[in-house]
Amino acid sequence: MNTGKVAFLIIDMLNDFVLEGAVLEVPATRKIIPTLKKRIEKTRNVGSIWIN
């Protein structure tokens, strides 16, 4: 993979969906947060960009 041509996009991870008790809470969204954190770190380490 050419990391110079890779971007990692995170779309609609809004507090209104993720936070407990939020107006539009979707509890299942919290399950993916640990995986997203790992992917963001890996993306940064290889020099690619990530957009949130």
C-alpha cells in the first residue's frame, strides 16, 4: 500500500450518537471506538492522513 495516497475518513461520530444519554444515542456506536483509536494511531504512524 502506498501510504502517501491513503486517507482514513471517520464520518458522523458525533457526540449526539455516541454519548450515553445523548438525544440521538445509539449505544452500539461505542463498541467501535477502541478499534477506531487503534486505526487512527496506525494511520498517523505510517504518515497517512485521517479526517474526522
